[in-house]
Amino acid sequence: MPRKAVSSTMRKLKVKLWTNQYVIIISLTLVMFASFYMLTAGFPLFIATINGNPAIAGTMTTTLMLASLITRFFASVLIQKVNMKWLLVISLLYFMGTIGLTFVSQSIGFLIFIRALQGIGFSMLTILVVTISSNIVPKSRLGEGIVYFAMSMSVGTTLGPLIAISYLAHYSFRSMMILSLGLMSFSFVCSLFTKNTATKETENPKATTHKPFYKYMFDKRVLLPSILVALNYMAIAGTVNFMGAFGKEINVGGRISQFFIAQGIAMIIVRAFSGKIFDRFGHRILIIPGAISGAAGLILLGFSTRMWMVLVSGVLFGIAYAIIQPIIQAWALTLVPAETKATANSMLLIFIDSGLAIGSVALGFLAKNVGYGMTFSFSAGFMIIILLLYLIGSKKTVTSGAKTEKLPRAKFKLTYGRNKP
């Protein structure tokens, strides 16, 4: 490649990532997910204390995810036709209202109804922040930008259960709702400073004018990545829903929440460099060891009887947590043109919801029969399936991408995302 062309390419690669809008959306997302996953972990734990049936506790999350899943089919169309900023503001207000409804009654039936309402809001919020963030990130830094954004989601996802388990060990469920409402209010304030990105990022607006309804929701090019993230979240469902009860099972009580600390530390360390690795070398070098680490972590967690074993399993599972979802998302976005990012993100989120819903209820029934420890060990099977499907299904994509490996590094970065499976 001529020196002038390389120089021009390198300048493109140095496009600023940490803009004001990027910082705002990351801050908003981190706090929003912390608030939401406080509820996700807190509701089953609260139900378990007054009912004692893990299947009903898991149904709380399943109800939310089913409502979210149904909403996804319409959300992907709506956000491509409505101003995303104001849709984000309205969705946050709606979700804050559903938290307020928990003060009306705390009967199991009413709380399940509230979780269904929250599933609708959660569906809109997640697809909005994911799409806005992917629109903001420069193409030349896609892997890095998506991974850092996913880190904000995962830090929130990790902090939420940690706060909920520790908080409910000393304080009431009602007071935790007040704390969650306060955190969601912070995200609402942040949303007022976001900008609508749809018009700016749509490179071919005519392409989306007369599309059939189903094409807003489905793109076969991201089917494999979607299946993989669904399996990943089936495994995650166990740690989100049943970690508190597992602590009681092995007699460590609230200290079991340290699993999430270990997971979070490992996740932050790995994500500090995994996005750059993706931009430089692709997804294969990350996803394979990530799936292996996740399987090892869940197997060890299932056999844990001491806190050091729980912490090591948290580190191993944290490595998988850091890699699988954001790298698969970044990979999926390289498989579609810019104007269908919302569709790709919607598909991924639909499969994530499906994974959480199926995983929560299935692992809940499994836990009732074999105990929480063995449930975690069995859920390692999801990671093994991820590995096998990825090795088989991504072969064509990897082979296509390999053709660019002999090109200069800068050119590879620009062309890699155009490869199709």
C-alpha cells in the first residue's frame, strides 16, 4: 500500500471515541442496568423468602423477559421511525413509574404483573441504548467502542445483584425499591442530554423506506451470533437468579455476593484490551477461550464449598462474561450494513431475552430437583454448546476473513467488517 494511503488510513483509525455523547450514554447505561439488575436479583430473593419455591422465584424473571421479548418485535420498528432521544426519555419515565407501583402492593400476583410491565420498559430501554451507542462509535474503532459500552452494561449487571443481595440481608425490599428508583432517576437526567442519532447514521435512508415489517426484526446474517448470545444468557440466568439462595445452601450467606466482585474485576481487566484485540485480529481468538473459561467457572462454582472456590469461579466466569456477549455483538455488526444496525441489535436482544427467560425457568425447575450447586454445573453445558456451534458455524466467516490477513494491518481493519458469512 502506498505511504500516502497508509497515512490517510491511520488518520481515520484515530477518530475520537470518548466524545461527550459516548460518555453520557455509557454513564446512563451503567446506572440504569445497576438499577434494573437490583430488581432482577431482588425480586426472586424476596419471593423466595416469603414462598420458598425457586421455580416461582425464577418465574419473576421469566415473566419480565417474555414481556420484553414480545415488545422487541415492535420496538425495532418504532426506533427506526421515532426520535430516539425522546423515546429514551419517555421509556425511562415509564420504567420509573413501574418501580413506583411496587409500593401499592407486595402480593406475589401483583409483583409478577409489575415485572411484566417492567419487561416492556426494559425492552425499549435496552434496544435504545444499544442502538444509540453503536451509532456513536466510529467504524474504525467498532470493537473497542462496543466492548467499552458493553462494559458499562456488565458493570451495572454485576453491581445490581451485588447491591441487592447485600442490601436485602440488612434492609427491607421496599427500601431497596427507593434506592433503585433513585438510580433510575439519574439515568433519566442523563437522557435529557443525549442526541438523536438515527438521521445522522443512516447511510442509505431509501433502503428502509418500503421494507416489509419482518425485515425490521430479522436478518439471517446475524442468526448464528444471536443463537450464541442466547445460550450465553441461559447460563447467566442461573448466577443472576439463584446466587443468593446458593449462598445459603453452602452456608456462606451474604458473602456469596463476592462472586460478583470477582466476576466484575476479571471482566473489567479483560475488556480493557479485548476490544482492541477484536479490531486487530478478529473474534475467533477471543470467543474460543472465553467459552472454555465460562464452562470451567460454572463447573467449579457448582462444586464450591469454600469462598476461595467461589471467587476463582467468579474470575473464570467473569472472563467469559467479558468476552462472549460484546465480541459477538461487534462481530454481528460487521456482518450487516449500517442502515440495518437497529435490526441486528434487536435480533441480538430478542435472543438475549429468550435466553434469560428460558434459562430462568428451566434452571429454576432444575434447582428444585438437584440443588443450586449442581444446577450451576449443569449450566456449563450451555458454554460447551456455544463453543461447538461457534467452531462449526463461524468457519465460513473465519475463512473469508483470513483472506485479508496478508494485507497491511491498517487495511485489514477497514476491510474486515465487510466480510460476510
